[in-house]
Amino acid sequence: MAQVPHTAPRDEVRVHVAGYEGVLSARKAAREMAVKLGFTLADTTRVTTAVSEVARNIARFAWSGVVVLRAEHSHGTPALTVEAIDSGPGIADPSLVVEDGYGTADSLGLGLSSARRLMDEFSVVSRAGDGTTVKMRKSA
Ligand SMILES: Nc1ncnc2c1ncn2[C@@H]1O[C@H](COP(=O)(O)OP(=O)(O)OP(=O)(O)O)[C@@H](O)[C@H]1O
Ligand SMILES: [Mg+2]
């Protein structure tokens, strides 16, 4: 007999990011999912910007990785979760880079700190030499 799932079905979109075209694909997928979930225009823009920043970091620092977007419903409230995963060089001290202005010499270093402000939940798990995973979540 078929098993009845206990949780509501979740939509998942995986975007492979390898270079800047992947950044555009991740942006587009995030925008579509936010609209589908009923996010306001302002929140759709926030999510799209945050996803763009983490995807841009993958393209720039790790060259390739994946952005996983999930549409969830907890207690009737739609939410969008994001995981940006790469196997690049990693970050020696993730707690520092989420502060404003901790970029490399030729950039502003505002991407991760902005993404953190734009989303409800935000975390960076990384170690030098061990890749990086950024997790974010925003409820509608
Ligand atoms: N996926 C990643 N892999 C390795 N290092 C990363 C990654 N993402 C961020 N970093 C490191 O964290 C720093 C801060 O990232 P952040 O996105 O805030 O700034 P930036 O990319 O340098 O500049 P901006 O995003 O403002 O153009 C980067 O300069 C880089 O050293
Ligand atoms: Mg950046």
C-alpha cells in the first residue's frame, strides 16, 4: 500500500551555479518561487536580492555550486528556504564575513551582511578548505 506522507508536499528547485549565468538562473528561480508563494513585491525583491548575493559569491569565490530553493508551509504560513552550497575554498572565520565591509580588497563586502538583513533567518557554515553552505529562510 502506498505510504501517505505526514508532511505537506514541498516544492524544491535546484539551480546549478557555474559562473554568472547561474547567478541569473538562481535569481529567476527565487523570484518565481516567491511570487508563487504569495510574497509581496517588496519581500520578493528582498529574497531575490539575497539569493543573488549568495549565488554571486559561489560564482566568484568557488566558481561552482548549487542553490536549493524550497517552498514550505508551516502552520499555514508560506516560507521560502535557501541553501547555497559549494565545495570552494571556504571561509576561515564565517562570523566575521557576515559583518559589513568584510570583503576582499576589491569589493565592498556587503553581500552577506545584506542577505542576512533581508532574510528572517541566516547562517553560514564554512571552514577554510572545506566549502561553504549558506542557509536562509523567509516567511511570507
Ligand atoms: N562561497 C564562498 N566561498 C568562499 N569565500 C566566500 C564565499 N562567500 C563569501 N566569501 C568570503 O566572504 C567575504 C564576504 O562576502 P560578501 O558577499 O559579504 O562580500 P564580497 O563578495 O567580498 O563583496 P560584495 O558581495 O559586496 O560584492 C568575501 O570577500 C569572501 O572572502
Ligand atoms: Mg559577495
